[in-house]
Amino acid sequence: MSDQPLVGVLMGSDSDWPQVKKTVQALAEFGVPYEVNVMSAHRTPEQVARYASEARGRGLRVIIAAAGGAAHLAGVVAAHTTLPVIGIPVPTPDLGGLDSLLSTVQMPRDVPVVSVAVGMGGPRNAGLFAVQILALSDPELAEKLAQFKKKIAQAVEQKNEAFQQRLQQELG
């Protein structure tokens, strides 16, 4: 892969970075080049519209948008691009992220945005989902994903074996 970003990652605020960091770590794990920017659907709407409308021409293939509260960033991006958009609803102190989730998933007809979970594995899954999208046209990336799936399955099998041993000791 080249160093040309294939995934654009947007945050509504720099305070979203602790969540978004998990997204870019997943992309980096697979060697997928990305860029990260702070843009607000409400405070810099023209900048968001320009970014989204120019993204394909700049070589981006997927956009990930993280926002909390009203969380309109992913929807505004989707309104201005034909690229796939993945929304990360960022948890909020007031409503625990339910507000962010509902804002991200309640898109009107014909403006699709995929949403990942609030917190938990959501941000990492956003990065992994972008990798899966890119792997549709990249056999090398598809192979990396296949190896990744095997690795995580083996990890669960090992945890089960260890658990079975502990269970035998406890209940013996």
C-alpha cells in the first residue's frame, strides 16, 4: 500500500481522541493509511461539506466520523459524499452516549451511515469495518483479515482451555 490516505477519520472535537485512537490503531495494525482531522458539523459546516465532497477525488475510499451528543457529523459527511461513511457515537457524560447513538443511527432514507457501538468495541470496530470494505478490492488486505480472524479464534480457544482447567480445579 502507498502512504496515500485511504480512510479519512473525522472527530467532532479533539476530546473524542481517546475513543478515535482505537480506530486508527486498528487501521495501522493492517497497514491502512489514514488521516485524522477535527471538524464540527455545527461549528465548521462548510469545512465538513468541502472535506466530504472532495474526499473521493483525493483518493479516500472510506470516511469514519466520530461525534458525541447531537452527533450529526457522520450524517453531514454522508450528505456530501458517495463514499461509505461509518459513524462512531461517542459516549457523553449526560446520557452515556444514547444521544450520540440515536443521532448517528436515525438517518433519513437515502443518506446511509453505518454505526458502530457506543464505547466498548465500537471505535476499534469502525477501523476494522473500514479494513473490510477496503479488502473487497485488495487481496493482500483480505488475506491479512483472514489471518486476523484465525488469530482471534485461537485466542478464544486458548482462553476456554485455561478456563476449563480452572473450573476443574475449583469444582474438582
